[in-house]
Amino acid sequence: MDEENKNKNQGIDDKFEIGIQIDDTIGPFESTDDQPTDSPDSIEPESPIEDEVLSIPGPLDEIKLKLDDLASDFESKIKYDEHKNKIIDDLHHALQEYREGLIKKYLHRIVIDVIKIVDDMRKFASHYNNQPHSEETDKFLQYIKNITSDMEDLFSWEGVVPFTCEGDEFDPTRQRIVDKVETDDPAKDKTIAHRLRPGYEWDGKVIRPEMISAFIYPKKELITKGDDIS
């Protein structure tokens, strides 16, 4: 009896030395051949509800869409402002040109009238230069020359400047012949004999050409065969 109890106690001690009961951990062997496998046919398709859930935009997507719209509106506003500013600049430039043209239109008449006065004063001075001089006459002529010079200075402040063409050849675009001098030298035909009055230009445009006298070579009539030379 004591021997039998000793053997039982020995078996219990062996089990607790390992910490687990070996017999309890081993179950009956089960084959995996009968277990169901996941085949392509057995995979259930994704539910359309799940697709809709994935396609619903989140807060970040909404913020991105709003930023894209804001960027597009901002770019459109910049283009509109650039176009508007260009139109305003063009209108302002056109208005300035119209005002300047209108002012020049009225000033042109005044300038031409003053140029005529200057020309008359120079003619008067030129006439009395050929007369016998006295001290009073010299002072008067000098006074007239000073006035004409002062008027031309006033012109220059407004952009109107006197000019004389270079060379002796007649330039029809900048000169006008007011007197003709006949010459026997054909080489002098249409060349300058005397410079009478200076020309005037305003902002590069001639408003009064230079007045000159020019040499003119008279054309000889052709003598046809059989004409009586005597």
C-alpha cells in the first residue's frame, strides 16, 4: 500500500516539475485536408457600399478644392487687373496726346504770328543797315536785333528752334525760294545765293522753312533743223 502511494506521488511530482501536464497538451491529431481553403470563387466581391465610403472626400480634400478655386479666382483677378490697368494707361496716354495736340494747335498760330513779326523786324533792320548811320540809328537797330534774339530765346524754351540748312544745295523739304538770281553757270542752278531768313522747327517738325534766294540757270530754247538762226 505504501509502495502504491509512493508511485502515485512520484507521478504527480514529475508532472509539476515540467510545469504542464503533457497529456493534457496533446490532443487528437486532426488532418488539414478537410479544412476549407480560400479559392478565387470563394472570395466575396467588395461591397459597392465600401467603394462609396472610400470615394467620399474628407476634410483635407475639401480644403484642397477650396484652395484650388481660390488660386484660380486670384489668377483671374490678376489678369483682369492687368487688362484694366493697360486700358487706363492707354486712355491716359491718348488723352495726354490729345491735350498736347490741342495746345500745340493754338500755340502754333501764335508762334507763326510771332515769327512774322521777327521777320518784319529783320527786314526793317536790314533796310536801315544800308542807309547812312548815326549814333541814334545804330542804337535803334541794335535794340531791334536784341528784341528778335529775345523772341527766339522764348521760342527755344517751348521747343521752337531756328535752323539753317548746311551746304549750298537747295533742300525743298526745309527751304523755300523767295527770290531768284539768274546765272550763266549751269553748275550753280538751284543753289543758294543768299540766306534771307532762318527756318523754325518744333519738336523735330518744320513749321516754317528757311527763306533763301537761289541761282537759276535759264533753259535755252532748242533750235530745230531748218530754223532761221538770223
